[in-house]
Amino acid sequence: MACVLGGYFARGTDGGAADEQPRAEVYVDSFLMDRYEVTNRDYAACIAAKACKRPRPFEGYLDPKQPVVAVSWFDAVAFCKLAGKRLPTEAEFERAASGVEGTTFA
């Protein structure tokens, strides 16, 4: 996992789709986030534990080392719970994806 430093950052846009507006400064605390996507192999352990449902097969994405796809939000939450983790909030995900440019650290 990697530590994503908290701070204020610009989230959203004034010129994008309706669900991306408006651009606003938001604050998130520092948090930990996995560095890599959950693989099919990782997710198989959740299926074996009967905590997650098997996703619909998605041709071209079945290799154990590839990221798991076609997983519901509910199963993603169940996977995280089994792993002792949680999904990031929308603001946390956007903060992690935005990098440090334009961030005011608190």
C-alpha cells in the first residue's frame, strides 16, 4: 500500500459533464491505498471464502495476473472487508489519481 498525503485539491471541473461539476476545493485526510489493482488470483480467494460472487467471465481478462473486472460494488466492498481494508471514497480516489500538483498540504 502507498500513503496518499491528505490536503486540499481541486475536484471536478466547471466545463465537464453534469456529474463532474462544479470544480471545488475539497480536503481529504491522508490515507493508504493499494498500489496495484486486485488480480483475478486475489479475487479468487474471496470467491473461495464465499464472501464474493464469481464475476461474469470477460473475454481477454481471465489470466490470474490480470486485474479482475465485472465486479459489483457490493462484491468490491466484500473483498475489501475480507482483506481488512476498505474502498476509497470518491474524493480519496480523485485525490490519489490527481497527483500532488495543485495540492495544498495541511
